[in-house]
Amino acid sequence: MQRALCSKFVARIAPAILPVLALGASLMPGSAAAQVIPGRVVSASSMNQSRYDFVLRTFDESGNEVASDDWFEERTILVEQGGTQRCTRTMASWRENAGAPVQTSDQTRCDLVPENEFNTVMEVITGTYRQTEESPPGVVSSSAEETRSGSATFTLIAEFPTVPAGMRVSQVRVRPGFIGLTRPTDWMFPGSDLTQTGPPVSDPTYVSNCPNGLVTDNAEWLYPGSLVDANGRIEIGFAADPSCIQDVTWVEEDASWRSTVELNQRIADLTGQFTIEAELEPEPEADNAPPDCSAALAQPDRLWPPSGRFAKVAVTGVVDPDGDPVTVGVTEIRQDEPVLARGTRRSCPDAKLSEAGAARVRAERSGRGNGRVYVLSFSATDPSGDSCTGEVRVCVPHDARGSCVEDAMLHDSTRCGSRPHPRPHPHRGK
Ligand SMILES: [Ca+2]
Ligand SMILES: [Ca+2]
Ligand SMILES: [Ca+2]
């Protein structure tokens, strides 16, 4: 029974003796291939969670189970660091025996550390701790099994305060440079508790897949620049896998009994130095859609009566898919009757066009014709300089209820006695 209690003690204090290793936020010079700026670590935090479930079963000399007991312990260690302070909060809950009340503790300790230096530990412990005792005849024996499970997560916030205007972060490179299994190999025996209270303990045998007890992960992690927010900050988080496995076995024994402990523990102390840098690229020019002239109309599109006076005509219905303001200017005004047409007062010109493209047309048509059609060519431009062109039509009908037939020959309305323009594709008008 005493052996089991000793083992419980070891299991319970193991998470509390975390080594504290430097996690420096060093900066790397930029590469020649792309413009690179260093990142500054704003804060870092790690959370290690572990749970220990222990079952102790007691047997009589006949091998019948006569009692069982269990307990558990959960522990969360949160290390948060920012600026010059690192705080470690340790929260634990446990129950010593089956049916006993659950106890809790919550302790926070803060230390001052040099700015931009980070010290944290990532630890994952998983495994099964088995202990059996072989007792002399007539003495009860016991077996104990403890299951350990754990996880570790890490969150890092970095910022890039010097992104030049006109540039943006294309991708963020993080080189974690983690080191695994930096824990001293004798960490399982703090303060020689076992030797104080128990029998001699054999030297533990470690079988590790980590060469020289160290594993360095030089992988380069890439994150898209889109993760960098408007304040130039990026938050990176990850969960740790046990990167190193070590099997530990040892034997405890004295004259009266023998106990074998097998612990297959997986520990990943993820610690080391970060380098964080951002690759830059020019801000892409915003995609711009040109204005859409397809739904343009003259306003008004019909003049009555044919008074011979000028009327303002505007072009409406031009839209910009981006919602940009659009500047519309009339560039040419033609008509399908001669400017000095028979059946009119032989006035000229029949339209006026300002330099800015504002149009006025004369409310006039030939009394011998089929209605006059003015064709106003225009262009529309958005602030990016993209444009569209189109035509709108104004009808001056022969009579109040009539419509216009657009004839093939068009004349420049802004000139007197202009020669007609040939029109290859006559339109049917109003
Ligand atoms: Ca536009
Ligand atoms: Ca005229
Ligand atoms: Ca006509």
C-alpha cells in the first residue's frame, strides 16, 4: 500500500516541476527574394492540461479482490506573457479517494521578464503507469494503474508595425525552432521522495526516439497574409503532438516485496526560439468595372411641340457596377433630316454641344418628313478612367401623336449645311 501512495505522489507533482526554458523572440533578416520585414511578438500563451486517473485494487492471499480505491487529478497550467510580465496560473482539482470531496486550488504567480523574451513550456504527457506488487504468502497484494492524458496548446500574437504604404503582407513565415525533451532525465525523482519513504529504486531505463535527448523542429510554418488584420497583427495557434516518446521502466524492491513500474510517457516540451517575418508584395490595384452604358436613355426622349427652340437633353440610366460616380458627356449629335431641311424654318445649327458634353437640341422637324431623330453619342467615365460609350435618341414627331422613323442618312446637328453621314445600319426609331 505504501508503494502505491509513493507512486501517486510522484504522479501528482510531476506537472508542477516544469522546467522553464527561454523562448526568445528573435528576428531574422529579410531574404533577397522578397521584401521581408520582421515581426514583433506581442504576447504568447500556452496551456498545458493533464489528467491522472488512478485505480488501486487490493487482493487477499487467495487472489480475491477485497477493496478498490480510485482518485483523480486534473491540472491546467496557463502561461501568459506579454510586455515584461509572465504569469503562470495553475488550476487543479483532485480527489484523494473514492467518495472523498473534490478539492481545488488556483494559484497565479507573475514574474518580470525582459521585454520580448518569452519563456514558456509546452508539455504533453500521455501514458499508463502500472504497478504490481508481489507480496509474500499471507500478505495482501495490490495492483495500481494510472492513466495519464494531456494536451498542450500554444497561441502567439505578433505584429508587423512597419508595413510600408502601398504594400501588404503576402505571407507570414514562422520558424518555431522547437526543442523536444529538454527535461532532465531524472525529473521523475524530485527530492528523492521514493528513496526517503520507500525501498531502493533501480536506475530508470529510458528508451527514447529523440537523439541526444533533443529534437529540434526546424520546420517553417507559412500563413497567408490575409490572416494579418488591419492593425498588422496575426494570431497563430497550434496544438502540440508528443514529438518525442520515451519509455521509462524501473523496479522497486526490498526484502519483503517487489514492485515493477512501467511508464510509457510521451512528453513534448515544445520550447525554443521563434523567428517571425512577413513577406511583402505590392497592394494589387483594386479591380474596377467600367460603367455600363447599355441602359442609357435620353431625358427627355421626345420633344413637342416643334417650336424651333432649343431644349436641354440629358443622358440617364448609365450605372457603374462598383457604385462609382460616373461622368457622362455627349460627344456628337446627329440627325436624320438635313439641318436646313425643307419644311422647316431653315434654322441652323440644330444642336449645341458644350465642351463639357452638355447637349441641347432644337425642337424642330420637317413638315414633310416622318419625324426627326436626333442621335446623341456619349461616353461615360468613372474615377478610375474606365469608360463606356453609347447612343441615345430623341424624337421630334411629325405630329403630336406620331412617332419617328429613323432614316438612313444622318447629319451633324451642330453644323449648318453639313454633309450627311452615311449610316450602314439604319435603326427603326420612335
Ligand atoms: Ca467603376
Ligand atoms: Ca434646322
Ligand atoms: Ca425621319
